[in-house]
Amino acid sequence: MDRTKVNELKGFIDTIKARPELLQFPELGFFKSYLESLGATIPEVEKPSSEETSSSEDEKMPRTHETHGENSPKQAAEEEEEEEEEEPIVDPPKPDESIFNDPSDPERLEPESEPVLSTGPADKELNDDEMEEQAGLKQEATEAMEDGDLQKALEKYTEAINMGGATALLFARRAAVLLKLKRPLAAISDADAALKLNPDSGRAYRIRGVANRRLQRWEEAHSDLAAAQNIDFDDATEEVHRSVLVGGAVRGGFVDEKWTKIAQLRRDYQNEIEEKERLRKEREIKKRRMAAQKAYDAQKAEESSSSSASAEGMPSGGMPGGMPGGMPDMSDPDLQAAFSNPKVMAAMQDMMQNPANMMKYMSDPEIGPLLQKLMSKHKIAFINNMDALHPEEARVKEGEYPSNEHPLETAWTFWFDRKSGDRRESDAYVEGLKQAGTFNTVEGFYRHYSHCVRPNELPPNVNVHLFRKGYKPMWEEFPDGGCWILRIKKKSARNHLGQLWEALVMACIGELFEVPDVVGCVLSTRYKDDIISIWNYSNATNPQVRFRICEKFREILGLNLSTVVQYKEHMGSMQDGSTYRNARSYTFSVTPSTEPADAAALASGLSDQILPPAATGEHAAPPAAAEEATSKKTEETEKK
């Protein structure tokens, strides 16, 4: 008899001794019938009483959700607070800037009722006779001004302008006459016409600024007088604009003083508006988090109810009776024997601690075939079978996992969703988010992972998430946190995507990041490139933790020091509706203890791809972490 088969049979018998309830699985019905034909008595699986079941379920509930029938005091307080009518956030009233107007101001003018004057045909070209006639009219206007006859001067300037082809200087001269005649609106109109012809006319700016000052339009007056002084400084204008020292006394500065007060009033108003907007965002985030929590609690309650209702149809081994093939991996005699082999279990734990060792074991004649079988047996697409796996309990404590399996530090859950082109609110996102299964042991991980489609076989716009049990892959769950992002070009690294993803997954469940702040990792497939990210819980307590996570991220994936990674805070994601858009780029520092260097300038034009690795050196990136670049782009990158 083949010795290998005998050893496999011994391993199978040892497993049945440890877990006799496995004989109740339909796949082992032939073996059960054979034993009964020999006169053996197969012990029936005891069904726990409803009281014991309730007690057991209560004990296994996560601490944050102790019961589903009655709310905890904290939940009750939150719901009561939510039910209370929140005080509406009302924008502050727009400030009344007219309070700075002074009715007793001796320079103040009321807007005139007369219409503005004609500006004449601007595109008309005058002949020599017409030009001589226009010059005569301007001379008469100047003489009238000297005689103090402002009305005659206005008439002559108007006749000259109506002939056509008026210059900026001619409009400015008539504007000065209009201002002296206390017609500020008409003066402003002529100043506008002058500036249209000559934007550098200091005289036109000065006249318009004084006209606005007399109308108590302080912002416009401040702007025009400042522009006039920049073009052609004038002492008299400066006295109107800003305070000056004349004969030991401070004079003027009326416009500057008024504008300073108005500007401060506007800043205060803007600050109030921003504060109200901040409060609105905080309230919206709170509502979204509460909505997500309610959806999560409802899902947990439904799962608990479903588990209780189907208890009679489930074997006590912890796997649902409706699962395809019952227990697809562990019911295989070859796998049963392999997992009872101390060498195999030691190798499994070694791979948990060091994912890179998987390649070493793949060449092992005893362990390699087992790994291949685990990864290929019963491969079921995530997309079509999301409800096939039932989550196990997440909190890993003695007695909550099979005695012959090897527990992880915490339980983990696989999630799946499809990217939508439209920005989705929390409720819509939760509806599209599917839970693939939860595990808390090494063996449980492989049972679940064997159902996963390989990363390089996933279609575009798919997100696969692995998060600690109790958390959902949602920004609202970690508003103070964020994620590190690695983009991988499809054309150069698609075949290596699986290696990177598996290394990151096993590093998470093996706690290689060495900080509980790591809450999960995500694989996102897109048309242009694929994305791997690692999420952290919060940056509020210790912002440096995320940079230690980033350095571990580099070590685990074997990235080159010149590789560009990105970081995106979840608060920013909640604002722009994207996990990856507008992320900040970094390159790795030479010293691991320091935080990555900001690569915003370096990554301009390259922020959506991995920079080429160095030609030589101990930190050379693996094929999955780099893209072949043209020599021209490499030279441009080095110049930057």
C-alpha cells in the first residue's frame, strides 16, 4: 500500500477525532455510511438550547455593538441627541457698509440726475480742416476755464468730442470740468472713456478716484487713487488718499481710513461665513457617520437574525449549510492531511510573518503543491459569489476558533464594490458595498482567499478591500485618517500586481506594520492603471505614525527610494468625493526614520505613475514597482 496514502489517511482520522462534527457534512456521507455499516455509532451533534445560543451570541458580539435588541446607553444617548431638533445654522447678515458714510462730510456729493454726456464717434478719422477746428474748440475751452466760466468750457469740450476721434486727454479734461460742476457720475463716465483709450492715464484714475470719494464709494476711491499714485505721484492726491504729515500735523487719509474699516468688516463677515460652513460640514459628516453606523448595525442585526433562523440547518463546525461544497478546502482529504502536518503549519505561520517567503515555499515539494491547490481550488469570482461566504466571528479569543487552527491577532473582513462614475452619498455607497467573508485564523484566510479572483484577472473599476472586522472601508469611519497610495501602470506591471497585493494582504493580517493604526488595504483596478493603498485610522494623536506606515509599506513591497507614493486624507476625500484624486505626492527619504519628502515638484506630470528605478543599487525596485520610461522622459525627470 502506498505509504503516502496511509499517512494521508492517518491525518484525516486525526482531524475527525478532533472535530467529529465534520462527519455531518454531506461530502463525508459515504464515509459515515461505511462506519455505520461496521456497527459504529456516529454521535449526533448537540443543538444548543435557545437560551445558550442567545448567551453565546451575546458573548461573541463585538464590544462596540453589544446588543441588537436594545440600544446601549451610548447609542441611546446618540439617538436621543439626533432626535433633538438641531439649531439651524444661519448665515450672518451681510454687513451694512453705509454706516461708514458721513452725511456731514463737506466733500460729499449726491449723484446728479442729469444724463451722462455723449462720447462722440470714436472711430471717425478727422481731416485737416476738422482737426484744426477741433483744436480751436479745445483752445476756447481752456480760455473759458482760466476765466472761471466752467459751463462754457464744458460746452466747448463737448463740441470737440462730438466731432469724433477724441483722445484720452480730451476726455480727462472734460471729466475734470464735470467734477468741478459737481457732476461726479458724468465725470466717472468720461474717466472710464479715457482709461479705455489709455489704461495708463494717471490723470483719469485721479479724477475718477476723487469722484468716487465724493460719492463715498470708499473701495472704488481707494483703488483708483492708489493706481493714480503708482502711475504719477501727486502730493495733493496723496493727502486725499492717505494720512500725510504737513507742518507737524497729520492731514488727509480720509479714503484710506474708511477703506481700512470696511475691509476689516468684510474680513470679519467672511470669517463668520467660513465658520458657519465649517459647522455645516461637521454636522454633515456627523450625519453621514451616524447613517453609516445605523446601516452597519442594521446589517449586523440582520446577520444575527439570519444565523439564529438557520441554526438547525448548520453543522456546529461554524460553516453555513448553504455554502457551495460545504467546506470546500478543509473537506479535501489532501488538505486535511496537510494541515495536520506540523511542517506545513510552521510554513504557514512563517509566511504570515514574512510574505516574501511565499516564493521560497512555492518550490518546496511538500508545501508548494498545497499552496497552488489552495490558490486555485474552487476559484469563484468575487463578482458572482459575494454572498457565498458567511463571516466568522471577528474577535479572536480562545474558544472562538477551531482548536486545531492558528489564530490571527484580530479578525479581518473582505469587502467588494464596483466604482461608480457618479459621486455617491454614504447610503448609496453602503448599498453597493458587499461583504465577502470574515476570518480569524491562518487557515480561515486561505479558505477565503482561495475563492478570490486573481488581481490581474479582475475587470476594471473593481475595488477589493481587506479591513479589520468592525470597520467598513468608508471615509466616514476614519475622518481623521487617510491612506497611502501606490499607482501601478497596467502595461508594465499587470502580471506582478498579484505579488504586490498578496504581500500587502499577508503583511496586514500578519501585523508586519507593527501598529494597530493600520485598519485595512485596498486594491482598485482602473483602465489606465491599478492602485494599491493602505489605510490608517487617525493622524490626530501622532501624525508621524503614518510616515512609519509608509516606510513599512516600502519595505514590504520592495519599492525603490525614488518611487513616488501619494497620501490622501479622508477629510479631503469627503470633500472632493474621491479617494485618489488630488492626493499629495511623496518620495522616500534616504533615512528610514524621517518622513517621506514632498514630491509635488518632482512628480509634476508624473504623479499618476511610478518613477523609473535607479539603474543600480541595493534598493532597485522589483518589476511590479516601476515602469519603463523613455530616455527623454528620464532626462526631463532628472532635470526637475
